[in-house]
Amino acid sequence: MRAPPSPRVARPVMYQRWSNMTFLHWRYPAETVQALVPPQFTVETFDGTAWVGMTPFLMEDVRAPGLPRLPWVSRFPETNLRTYVRDGRGRSGIWFFSLDAGRLPAMLGGRAGYWLPYHWSDMSVRIDAGHWRYRSRRIWPGPRGARCHAESKVGLVLTERERDGLAHFLTARFRLFSQVAGRTVTAEVEHPPWPLHRADLLELDQTLLDSAGLPDAGHDPLVHASPGVPSRIGMWRPI
């Protein structure tokens, strides 16, 4: 099954590459997640349930148009906690519960530019053949010490049959939502289809779900992995 097409972001304000990403997803009752997102959004479901995703990865090649990549600020770990919603016009997108970044300037820029709930964290990503290991402990702002320690073993590329509707629902996402100074805004994101791989979760020690107000899901997450994709980020616009 093919992924839905990406929009074209003609005037990006930021270029990024999302590398060595592990997608961890849990099912939740829609009403549980709906209580944690702004009322102007409706939680999007698949097979009757909402999904919450935790995505540790390595951010690379970060730069604004016309500027070079800077070695220290253009590459750093990040871990996002997110769900999927629709706005009043029926457009599908991501709502972020939290974003942890390993660089203080990136955290400040994400908060100032898009008003996203970024946090500065002590983070690392270690890539050893097919083993991807992530470490994250939040520094500021709180809750201080919120963590995500994970290790995945990455396997073969998914077959065409395995790249089903659920895999695309969880990964083919081209819009984010936020609230800037009380206004609900959206920004489009352009990226090619994710090259998805099978993956096994070898370790997970995290408190990000609890920090976001989510209860224990009561089951192991669904796991995918990807070597990554380049992306073009558009400027936010009021809805």
C-alpha cells in the first residue's frame, strides 16, 4: 500500500533531516486522549482507537534557507510525544504533547518560533549496526528528570503488504498544529515516504507518557523504524 502524497512546501523556513527514528505507538481510548488536546481539535482514530506516538531520533542538517549547516546546532537528538487530530476543517495533523531536544538553542527556537512544548534534555543517540540506543533526561522546563531510555533492534524493510493503512496513518504526517499567542495555527511539512523497517524493542524506560498526563497503556507499543527522511518545514498560518 502506498503512502499518501506529501504536499509541496514552496517556501520552507527550515530544512531538517530526521534520521534513525524509532516509532513507538500505543493504542488509547479516544476519550482519554481527547481530554488532553484543545477542544477545537478532534482526536483521529484508526480501528476505533486513538494512537499516541513516542519518536526518538537524530535531528540532522538543520538550517534555515540561505544559511549553512553549523556542526553543533545542526545535529542533535530529539524525542517527541504526539497524537493525531483533525481541525475544524477536517484536516489531519500532529498535536505534540512534548518535544525534548538535546540542544538549548533548538529548544528555545522551537518555543519562540512555533510555540511548541519543547524541553531541553540531556540526550544521546548511539547507532551500532542494527542496534539504535537512545538516552534522554529532561533538564528544563519541568517536569525535570522526565526520561526516555530506549533501544531497538532494526530488521528488514517492510514488505508491500506490511506497509498497510495503519503504518501510513502513524508515519505519513504532513501537518502540525500549535497555538501561538492564543491563536490556533498550522504548518505544512514536506517529506518523502518513510522507508519503514521491522524493529524489536529491546529496552524502554520512560516517564514521558506520565508527564503528559497519560495513563499506562497496559500493553507493549507497536514498533517501526526508519533510517530517515529529509524534510521542508513551512511557516505557520492561523487557522
